[in-house]
Amino acid sequence: MLPLGRSGGGVLPAAVDAVLRLATAKREEIELIAVDIGPGSFTGLRVGLAFAQGMAQALRVPVVGVRHSEVLAGPVVWWPGKVAVWIHDRREFVYMAWATRDRVGAEAVLPWREALAKVVEQPGALLVGSGVEQFRDEITASAPGVTCAGPRFAYPRASEVARQGWDRFRSGGSDDLRSLAPHYGHKEE
């Protein structure tokens, strides 16, 4: 993840060109575009997705959307228990999804303390994502038995988005370019 702030949309083309130069590749060699569809920042998701869709259309390549929580859980599916993915939403809230080796569940937007209570109910759970970094001190103080992954597991890696996008494309094809939309979690009732 590259936090670009409000000017992110204007920087994306140059960032793509820099990555291609580092990989000694050309735009014409791109065969698939995999994009993180969220949940996450409303504006950031829309800008990133619109850029990916425009690039896919211009290059005439397929596009595949991958959920943020799936990308965060992917590198830790070896964990013997459940994995709780926490994506910091705003202030005191996180998007929370449970992950196992086989699947990542739906995200719910919860106050972090309520999400922590759910994690405490699952002995041996591992906590990953930006929400862990946001509330690490509070988690450690109020639930010392909870295992928190390190900062390396706070944000999705582009290589994991690419890997999961490629796997999804090989097993099910591409997403419809025009109907691919940001994925927002839901408020738990």
C-alpha cells in the first residue's frame, strides 16, 4: 500500500510507469490487472478502481477485483486457528472479517472494542490489518492473550493482490469491467 493522500489519483500513472521500469516491462506486456476493491477509504477505492478500469480498457486486458481482507489474510492462512482481519475504518471503528484456510467471511463495521470482544471469544486467533496497528496499545493493555501480527501484516502487498487476482482469473475468468465496483462492508445489526 502506498498512501498518496488527496493527490493520489494524479500520481498513479507515474507510479505504474516506475514499477514497470523497475520490472523492465512495458505496458503492452500487461496481461491482467488485479485491483484491491476494499473495503477501505471511499474516495481512495473509487480513484484506484477507476484507474484500474481505465487502464484495463485502454490496454484491452481483463480486470479482476480482490477484497482487501482476502489479501491481508492470504499470507497468514497457515495460522492454526482463525484469523481476524481488522481494517481501520475511521476513529474507533474497524471492518472485521474472519478468515480460515478455506475462506474469508464478510466484513462488518464494528467499534474496535466490540470487535476485540469477538476475537477474545476465539482462543488462539491471530489479528492482522491496519486496525491492529491503530489500536495495538489498547489491545495489548486490555487483552494481553490476543496475538497481534506485526506491522508487515497491516497493509496488503501488491504482490499478494496480483497473486490472488491471477488465481481468481485462472479459476473463474475476469470481472465485468463496467460493473466492477468498490466493496464496502456492512454495519452489523
